Amino acid sequence: MNRSFATTLALLVLLQVYIGMRLLPDLALGWGFNAVGVLVLVLLTVLVPVGLMSASLRRRRWSGLVSWLGLLSMGFFSSLLVTTLVRDLVLLALHLAGVSGPELGRGSAAAVPLAALGVTLLGFVNARRLARVKQVEVPIAGLPPALHGYAIAQVSDIHVGPTIRRPYLNAIVNRVNKLGADAIAITGDLVDGSVHRLSLHTQPLARLAAPDGVFFVTGNHEYYSGAEEWIAEVRRLGVTVLMNQHVIRRRDDATLMIAGVADYTAHHFHPNHKSDPRAAAGNAVADVRVLLAHQPRSAAAAEAAGFDLQLSGHTHGGQFFPWNLFVPLQQPFVAGLHRVRDMWVYISRGTGYWGPPKRFGAPSEITLVRLVPA
């Protein structure tokens, strides 16, 4: 057994024991109910690892259903753990304030799984509905009149995989095409799985269309899924892949650069894919420079390379509480429009979701970015 998997499984068992010990005794509903509670926790212990491995499950008759069960279990377990921890903190605070009693313990213990189930169901609805369009205006100093209102439609972090399939992506493509943007940007983490498994489900990308082109940059999940094969497949679908490269687009006498870099961590997987904003810009001259970079932490290098705007994703806006609280430990920004010295950076909350079909407090988005004069 892989050591990291064994460690994860051991930690999962300990957390399930913690949940059981904190909730079941306080409920005091008899041995029959306790047995059901223990069975649920055992099932979660089995299904959560299945969810973690769902992108690599062999395709068999029941693999789709098993993937769904595993990923839904991941989402429910996450909320169950968080609500159990919150309950313990609240009970501790009340105890210190001199408030306690068996009824308080019983009522709060019953509320925990109900709250976890409610958050999971609401998160499921939020994740599975089609992402809404979010319009963002980015003020650019000295923007030429010919580029006023220039629009880029951004989609990011779709994660086509075990639960996101062709119909889901097809609906995204339809909505993006209706926006009539000048250009379309796909800022990484398109897939979770190999070309062999998912090429049928990424076919709708071939229908994306914009006057100045459709562009793609790799995210970290492409490198988990066979980056070279996916780069070739995306190109086959008619999408321009920018690997530390740029294109120049003209509007009358004004020029716009759209550049793209490989994922910030790409060099760990492929030595020739080191993310390099300066190389992406080259020596080209343009009135406005836009960089597509999957991770927000590319921003410092992008600003130093002279870009005016960076479009990123990766964070999912945290996807669901409390994981949004941990994003700042790795990334400079969680979501939205921010300033890095002389450059703007916009971070999409993502158009799909990773892992559990669950979004809570971080709705998905299709972003329509418009350039406006400062």
C-alpha cells in the first residue's frame, strides 16, 4: 500500500472515531441507533478514499455510480467534521460561561448531521447549476480608444472528470458563445483524467468561437492527467495553447497582446514547461498586455515583465467553507480583482468544481472582463 495513502486512511479513521465519540454518546438514543451511526461512519471511511481516487478508477459497469458516491461522501464528511468541531468550540465556550446540561448536548449533537446534510445538499445545487456570468471592468491607464470595451470571456477550473461530463461543458460553451466576447481564455485545470477517458467529454470546446481567438494555458491538474497529450488534444479542438508565448491582436491603430504561461508548478512535472512571463512577452511591443496564468502567484513575475492585467483561477474561491480560509496560505489572493503594483490581477472562482460536487459561499462563474479607460 502506498505510504501516503496509508497515512491518509489512518487520519481518516481517527477523524471518524473523533466524530463518533463526540456525537453518539450525547445522542443517547440506544444501541440500535448507535449501530446505524457507526455504520454510516464506516461507510464514509470506505467511500471518501474512493472519491479521492475517482479520476483514476477503472471504467467498469458501476464505476460512475461509485465515483458519485465517493465524491458526495467527501463533501458530506467535510461538513460533518467542520460542524462537529464548531459544536465542540461552542460547547466549550458555553461551559466556560457556566451554561451546560444534557439537553444542550443532545440537541446540539442532533443538529450536527442535519446541518452537515443541509450544507451538502445546498452545495450540490450550487455546484451543479450552470455558472452565472460575472462582468468585471478593468481600468487601464492610457487605454487606446480602439480598445475601449474590449472583452475577454474567461472560464477556469472546469475539471471535466468523474462528475463533470459532456452535457455540463456543452452548457458552458453555449453560454460563453452568447457573450460575444472579442477573445476567450481558458485559464487551466480543464480536466481531471486522461485524454483516453475524457476526449469525448471535451469535444464541445471545438464550438467555442471569438473574433480574436480562443486561448488555453495549462493548470496543475493537466500535469496530473498527461499534459503533453492534453496540449495536443486541445490544439486538435482548434484552441490556441499558449506555452510561454503570445499573440498580437489589432484594433485600428491599437495593439493588444494576449500571452500565456505554463502552470506555476509545471517545471516539477515537465522541465521544459517552466512558467516564464518574461519569455511569454518576448520583445514584442503592444499598447495593452494581458497574461493568462493559472495560479495567482504568477503575478509578481508578470508585473515585473510589464503586463497590465493577469487572468487567473486555481483557487475556486475556496469552493466551500472553511477551505477558503486556507487559500491565502498558498496564494496571494482568493478571488476577484486586485492590484499588484502597476498590474491588475483577476482571479476567477472557477466555472466547475474539483472533487465533491459542492460549492458553498463561493459560487462558480463565467467571467466577462472588459477593458475600460482608467
